[in-house]
Amino acid sequence: MSAVEPGVAGVDPTVPSVARMYDYYLGGKDNFPADRAAAEKIIAIVPEVRETARDNRAFIGKAVRLMAEQGVRQFLDIGAGLPTQENVHQVAQRIVPDARVVYVDNDPIVLSHARALLADNPHTTAVRGDITEPAAVLADPEVTGHLDFGRPVGLLASAVLHFVPGDERTGDIVKTLRAPLARGSHVLISHFFTPDADDPKVRAGQQVYSSTKPGALIARPLRRIAAFFDGLSLLEPGIVPVKSWRPDSDLDRQAPVDLSVPGLVGAVGRVP
């Protein structure tokens, strides 16, 4: 059974949501039958998608810990998705108890759950916004009232930019979001990558995502994703599959980095 109710304002339970599909991959219950049906189609095409979703959450956790350890005290998570375990504020505030975190999402259910979770956390808030309108996100009074862009900020755009069509448009979004970041800020991006746009699995997955609210899934080549980090100092190990970003186990550390197949890649860049 779903833990969400179909009567939430602004929610059409018959249209799959990428946030709720992601929740399903992670084993969550905040999804509708349409979300589960679409997610199961993706699982049939890419059986490892559940593992990839978990690897992406681990990537975020490791990167946020690193940012906090390097002096970042503020975080802006755009396209945050439904709350799960080891959310950004939980990871950051374990190291810096008064770390300030703003979650941004355009899904009413995401916001409802996030606000309920954060009701007793004065250092963290959730606001409605869309990554396709970056200037509006940055100008939102809740964002500007909660974050000081004169100091380092950890900007997160995890598994969200690949839902935005148009390379130039997406590049402009990243430039706008990066523009106010002070020296010492960090930018985290994970993105769906493919070395071959005509890969049949990529095409099949795109067909499924065409029925979701964003209406697209854009698989970009590595050079396009690398361009998001132009002018930043990439932290080691650079742009790699999220599972290969500073892996925890000896087995994973010894595994070769494979960029010959489609998958989710991630990286963190520092504003010099």
C-alpha cells in the first residue's frame, strides 16, 4: 500500500512521478500504482537500477560529509526528492550541528513529507521550486533568508539535470546556479550518462520516462556532463559512476571504473 494519499493538491496519481519512482527504487512506500508500474518497466530494462539508486544516495552522503569536513556550513539541494535515510541535513548536522540546509522540489508530496520531517529542525527548510527556473530558486525569500551566499554553499543537483532537455538550456541552468557561489563552495552533480545515444536500453528507458511528469530522460555523453564543472576544481576521483566515487569497501576500490556502458555518473567540484 502507498503511504501517500491521492488527494494532495497538485498531484495526479495517474501520471508517474520521477521522485516517487526513485522512492520505489529505494524501497520506499510513498508512491502510487502508476509510479510502481513505470518503475517496474525500468527495472525490467535495467535490473541494477535499484542498486544504482542506493549507490547515488551513498555518493551524496560521502560528498556531503566531505564538504562539511572542509568547512561548508550551508547546503542547497535542488530536486531533493522524497526524504529517505541519511538525508543531507542528517549527514551535515552530524558533523556541524547548526549546518543550514534548504531542500527544493516541485513535487507537492515531496514538500509535504519534507516539511513534516523538518518541523522541529530550525536550521533546515523545504521550499517549492523548479530547477528549470534557477533564478527564481535563488531569489526565493526562504532561500535567501536561510542561506548566506557570501559564504561557501554546497550545491546539490543529484539525478535531476537529466530530466531537462536541451544541452544549452541545461548548461545555462548550471551557470545560473553557480553564479552566486562564493569561493570554497562545492557543486555536486549526478547525471545519466551514455557513450552511445542509440543504445537500445537507453532508448527503451527514455520511452518509459516520456510518460512521466518531466516527459523526458536525457542521456548525455561525458563531455557534456564535464562541461557543468568547467572552471571548478574537480575533487578526486573526478567524474565516475556513482558507485566508484570514493568507494568504502576494498572490493569496490579494486573494481575498475567502467565508462563503456550507460549509467549514473557523479562528481564534486570546488569553487576556487
